[in-house]
Amino acid sequence: MDMTKILSTVTFYFLSILILISFIPAVQDDVLLTLIYLLCIALLLRIQPEKYDVVALCIGIIGITLSELFFVSTGVEKFLRTSLFDLIPLWLPFLWGYAFITIKRSLNLLRK
């Protein structure tokens, strides 16, 4: 794959994360935003699925959720929207899961 194609794909992944982040102030309902993120994850997993995408998704969802919960419990972070465990937004683990897939895919592209 040539460098132009690699950079355009990595740029697509980066921009898709920015778009998902831009939904946060626009969609105030955390359940609806979570559903939107789940739909985006499903679409991402269907677009040229790669080995270990689901592993990256699970690491992003579980690992970062535990990290966020730790940060909140120590007072390092505080969220205004606390729909998950009364500590963090419900949609946040899924945003991280999406990001982990795109990071993994980007690194795989750059490794080629």
C-alpha cells in the first residue's frame, strides 16, 4: 500500500474519532449517544474487519473503563455526566473502544 493511501486511511480514522467526540455536546441523552457509538462500532467492524479488532475493542472498553473509574475515585477526573456507576458517562467506554480499534488499525497500516 502506498504512503498516500496509508495517510488517507489514518486521517479517516482520526477524523471519525473527532466526529464522535463532536456528538458529545450535541447529544445530551447518554443512552442515545451510546447507541450511536455502538452503531459506529458495528459499522467499523464490518468495514474491512481485521484480526484482533474485537480484542482491541474489549481492551478499550474494559481497560479504559477501569482506568477512568480509578481516576474519578482518586479525584483526578470528574465528569458532569455520570450515567455509568454514577461516576462516568455511559458512552465513554464505547468511545474508547472505537478509538482502540482505529489506533490498532492505524498502527497495522504504518507497520506495512
